[in-house]
Amino acid sequence: MTSHPVLAFIGAGNMARAIIGGLISNGYPADHIWASEPDLSRLADLAAQGLHTTSDNNLAVASADLVVLAVKPQVLKSVAQGIAESTQTHKPLIVSIAAGIMSSSIDQWLGGNIAIVRCMPNTPALVQTGASGLYANPQVSAEQRLQAETVMQATGIAIWVEQESQLDAVTAVSGSGPAYYFLVMESMIEAGKKLGLSEDTATQLTLQTALGAAKMAASSDVDPAELRRRVTSPKGTTEQAILRFIEGGLPDLFDTAMQACNDRSVELADELGKD
């Protein structure tokens, strides 16, 4: 295959567009990318950028080395069955970003013996700071793994897991994780208002603090626990807040909340993967 394999996106919603935008920003040739949607008018802006656009999923699959299934989980079965013949004929790598559906189900719907990478992205991919977990089934070659990784790195980091069940944990940590931080931000803003700050001031301070803390943690040579210890002076103001969080059971609450997220991910896989 070439250094720029032909890509086809089946579905061109927000996540697909985030990946496409990241790829093009990184220099990926637009004429090596297909986008397929039932309503061609929704693809006019992508066509204007030089992408191939179509309402025929099979045409896109037949033209591609790598196919990204970027449709809602509820319709993935019918979409996969609709491109099964083309997939069996051309044998592209399939990358599914549909949450919760096992590679074995996708493989069955596509007719069997297909190279499949499952991906669990998250919404910060929309601003090129995403975190994706990837799993490859046994049919995926080393070259195909690299191709899938390159595609998903267009929106942030991409990390492989060796067992497909670990994608449920990825869902609990990074897939659903942005919502946890939004809740923390929301709570800090409300607490700041109760302490006398205006909503605008509390919001700006909270968001910038979240951004700064994340940047510090990402660039530091020590783990977040050590960073917390370094900014928590004995008998100081920060210590008082941290003590209240710990006494209130925050670490245990995160544990039970993320376990619930993991368990629901397992349940959804069973529900959505039924024949």
C-alpha cells in the first residue's frame, strides 16, 4: 500500500469530520479520502475541500484501503450488512468508531474473516485533543495497525489495548471521562459564585485552572499524585480542601462511578451486538 492509503468514511458526522479535518491539517491528501452519506447535500463542504463524496456506501468501500465506520451503533448492523459484499471483495481494513459493538459482531455482519480495528474515541477529538483506545482483531496486519493509528492520531493520542474487553475500561476512563471533568468544572463554578465571585469570573478562573492543571500533568515527569502533594502545603489552604474531598469519599466515588460506566459498556455491547 502507499504511504497515504485511500480512506473511506461511512457516515460524516461530527467525529468523522474531526478525524478528516485533523488528517487534512496534517497534510493528508484530500483526494485520498472518501465520505459517504445518504444526503449528498450534507457533504458539499467536504467536496469543496477536494474529498470524494457519494451516497453509495459500496462505491466508497470499493475505492478504499481503510474504511471508517462512523455511524451510530443502532444502525451499524444494517450498514455493515449493506457493504458486506464489497468488503468481502476488496478486503479493506475496517475501523469502527461505533461505541459498544464487538469486533466479532461486526465481522459476522460483514461476512467473516475481515481485518477490524475497534476504536473508542472521545469528544475532545473535536478540538484535536482526543484520546482513543484501539483494539485489533487477529486479522489485522502490522501495517494496518500503523494505518489505523495514523488515522486516529489525527485528533489526539491513540493507545492500543491487547484485549477487547479493555475497551470497556477505556470507555470508563477517557470515553466518558470528559463529562466527569465538566461536572467538576460546573461544581467549582457554582462554589465560586457562592463564595462571592461573579459567574463570569468563576467560570474563567475554573476553566483556565483546569487547562493549566492538565497541561502541567501532561508535561510533568512525575505522576498527578506527586503533583498534588507538591502543591498541597501542610496546614495550608489547599490541604483543607483536599482533606474535605477525601473525607467525603471522592476517591471511592470515582471508583464506583467508573465501574458503573464499565459495566454499562459491557451491557450495551451485549444488547447492540445481537443478531
